[in-house]
Amino acid sequence: MKKLTLPATLTVKELADRLSVSGPQLIKYLMGNGVMANLNQALDFDTMALAADNFGFEAESEDAAPAAAPAEGRRVRHPLLDLSKEDPASLVARPPVVTVLGHVDHGKTSLLDAIRQTKVASGEAGGITQRIGAYQIEKNGRLITFIDTPGHAAFTAMRARGADVTDIAVLVVAADDGVMPQTEEAIQHARTAGVPILVALNKIDRDNANPERVLQQLSERELVPEEYGGSTPVVRTSARTGQGIDDLLDLILLISDIEEPKANPNKPAVGTVIDANLERGRGPMATALVQNGTLRIGDNVVAGSVFGKVRALIDDTGKRVKEAGPSLPVLVTGLTDVVVAGEIFQVMETERAARNLAEQRGFQAEKQKAQPVRRITLADLANQVAEGGIKTLNLVVKAEANGSLEALRGQILKIEDPTVRIKIVSATVGEVGESDVNLAAVSDSIVIGFNVRPDVAARAAAEAQGVDVRYYDVIYQVTDDIQKAIKGLYEPTFVEVLQGRAEVRKVFTVDGRAAIAGSYVTEGRITRNAIVRVLRDGKEVAKGRMAQLRRFRDDVREVAQGYECGITLEDFSEFQEGDILEAYVVEQQNL
Ligand code: GDP
């Protein structure tokens, strides 16, 4: 029997999705067993297990499956930031560095402001603060550093460069809105980074706040709140009234006590540039977060292909300081150019050494620009395995529905191999989006799309970052390809190459059926011998050979971008206005 891991509770609709049955089918079964439920009713685990059994699944409780625990992440440290080689005796405690993540408008900026207020209110340094991309506050006589640029772009940009500043992620979820797509994304990012997640259940002051619902949504995403017996701390906060902010800070300190972030202050500084800009009259400025060692005025620094001698150090209260130790963000002047945020900086012994390293990197960067980065592809994997190279295959999986996602995930995880471990970095429902591609780039994953298509931004991102995105519509082909790649047997296959796209603007009926798609070619070209996919709301609703391609009353062989045409398919006559048609030709894939 197929195994299905289930959380403590799900609604009827959600369970139906996971069981790949329709809602009414499941309701009918439940009614037959004396459970009167509508689609949105929550079911307990035992009821779900019985229903699952009826539909051919063996239900497993999520709590009993530690493999699915959030601690899946791994910390990839940049060699310069790897403290494992430091003498433990030289390490001292440093303030934790906290990043705030979450869906847009859930209150990240407001929370960061409210937290910042707690310090300003205490009247320190005349209460004048300066936005430098990060700030430190004091709580119970201890310091906490917050990264003041919320959002995932900054987080992924840093991680893409190997930077790793965050010790703790605060996931902001608005109590009235609940878990949204970017919340899911944030969870994945934090997991990939391997940092502990603390949830701020924000906007708790709102009348329509529904914390219970959010707690349940979190449970479903393997972030089981402590009050539900799980291990995820959740604090109810309001950036507006200030409720819960103190508790949030206390919890951060508590987690920090467990994580025990440390550094060696008695060394030349190494850290990450978290913000940078060019200020008139002051030249290039960069906010540096020192992660190990101490940064001082007069130090020779290099960050990426930029170098300089530290002229001034300014903290987040606008005060000039002579030095900055671990976890202290400071504005640095004296650099020769603007640094890219996310770049790692280090202090070099001499100006000459700093300059040489910067120039050497600049030269390499130019060279790399000429040849786009190549990340892992299934074909590479086969080659590398043959050479005894790769050990872990990371996958970002997307599918059109929960049911198929679970099924696919189950099948992938069943693949066993003594040499290669398969890790699913993320598995979510929906189209392949830009953030999926970014996540894949950061975690060196291959993206598997099942019955879904990429959006335009995702395609561009995949191309730019060299991420292998593969689409399938049959599960065994996914597992087959992976298995072949693992065994080093992957061979060139025939792939569909996109020719062009058209939008259905008007539908014409033939014998009462919506058989002719009056379309406008928006991209590329459409040829008579193409295979056409019909997409509706990003999902594939049909795929088939073209029967006719017409312009006005003439059959034509090809229609180019910017022109209108009539398209009919061999086995499909249910077009709708707004459908997107993608024309493909089949070609042999080059290895
Ligand atoms: P961000 O996009 O996550 O940074 O969200 P913002 O901090 O910009 O907040 C979005 C909106 O929600 C703003 O209008 C805020 O005033 C409001 N907001 C943020 N936090 C709270 C809260 O705790 N309670 C209430 N009532 N409104 C909030």
C-alpha cells in the first residue's frame, strides 16, 4: 500500500487533494461512515487514516516521521566564514544575527521598525538612527543584530554568493491572511539555509485575525507550533500596538542560547557586505557585517573585485566608531568602488595584497561573463557519476496538485542508490516560478516540473543562471530519468523545443464545439507541424498535434509573431478565450 504522511489535521478538501480523489467522493465516503462533513471541515488524524485506507493509502503521522522534520537544511559555509578550524578556546559568544522573512504586506518592515523603536525609546545616542541595512538592539543587557532589508531577494542574493549571515529566521505571517506563496518560499529558504525558524504571528490586533487557522497551516508545512506539541516557537505580535515584541526578542535570545553563535574577535575581520551604495560627497559606502575578527580604521579590505582602506566606520546610530567586532554592522567608507551586496569581505595584510586580490577577481569575473555558469544538469550528473563525482542530487519539485505532488515525491524518494543520495530541497504545488529557479540555483538543484509550465520570468532566470528545469507528465519518466542519471546511463533523449506562443483571443465553434482558436502569436512562430500545448491558468489542459493552421481562409505552414491565425487541434475542441497555446517541435537533446 502507498504510504501517505499526514499532519494532525487537514480539511476535507486538502485530504481529498492528497488522496487524489474529488471532494465529493471523499465526502460520500465519510458520510457512509457516519461523518457529516463539508469541504472546509477539519478532520482528525484517525478519521483521515481510515479514509486514506479506503482509497488505498497507508496513513502515517507526520510527527512520527522525523525524516520530514524541518532540520533538513545544511549550512554551506564559505571557507572564509568556516569557524570549525578555529581554536575553540579563542571563540567567544557574539550577538545572534536575525533575518525577517515573510509574504509581502504581512508586516516585516513594520516589525523591524517596531523592534528598532525599542532601542530608540531608550534614548541611546540621542535617538538618532541611520538606516544602514542592519541594526543592533539591546534586550536584557544582551545584543541582537537585525538585518534591516527584509525580503527573499536579499537573502537569496547573499546565499548565492556563499554568504551566510543569518543565525535565526523570523517568519512573519499575518494572522488575518495566513500562509501565502511567499511564506512558503520563505520557509524553503530558511530550511535550505539550515537556520532555526521562529514564527511571528503578526497583526494579531486585527479583528479578523485568525491565529488558530495559521497555526494549523504551519503544522501542515512541518512547522508544528510548540502549543500543538511541535518544536516551532510562535509569538503573537502586533507591529502596531507593540504587543509581543518583547516576547519575540526574549525568544530570539532563548534560541540564541541554544545555537550559541560564536566568533574570534582577535583576528583580521571577515564578514559580508549587506548593503552598498554611492553617496555624493562621500564616495562608495558599504555596510559590513563583521562575522569573525574585528574591523578597524586603516584596515586594507577587499570585497569581490573592490578594495580599499577603511577611512571611517559608522554604526547604526550614526556614531563614528574605531572598530567593529563580530555581529556589529557598520558603514564603511574608503572603498574604491560600489560593492555588490552579498559579497564577502576580508581584511588583508597590505594594501598591495588587497589590490592584487581584487584585480585578480575582477579579471576572473570578466572571463566568467564570457562563459555562462553551468550548474548541474541531469546529463552532467550522469557524466559525473561515471567519474565517481557527485554524491547528492538535489531536486526542486513542482506539481499541479497536492495529490500528484505527494505521489511524485513518494516515487522519487523510493529511488535508492548506494552512491548517490537524492534530496528533495523543496516540493510545492504551482507553476515553476522565478523563486523556484533561484532556490535551485542556490542549492544546486535540478527543477522537476510535473504537469506544470514555467512562467516567463522563470524561463529567463533558468536561462541566465543555467538551471536545468525539466518538465514531465508521466511519473515513471521522472524516476526513470533520475535513475538513469544516477547510474551514469542517461542518454540523450528527444525533447520538446518551444517554437512560439499564441494567445487565444476568440473562439469559433464548429458543430457546437469550441474547435477553432482564433489566436494571436505573441512570441516566436507557430508552424503547421508543431505539437501544441493548451495552457489555462498556467496548467496544461490539453496537448496534441495541430490539425489546421490558417490565416484568413488559407492553410499556411507558418505564422510569425505579431500575426493572427486560426488553430485547430486533432483531438481537442474546448478552447477558451485567454488560453495560451505553446507550439513545440521535438528535437534530440544535446548532452
Ligand atoms: P511588509 O511588506 O511585510 O514589509 O509589510 P509592511 O510592514 O509594509 O506592512 C504592510 C501593512 O500592514 C502596512 O500598512 C502596515 O501598517 C500594516 N501592518 C503591519 N503590521 C501590522 C500589525 O501588527 N497590525 C496592523 N493592524 N497592521 C499592521
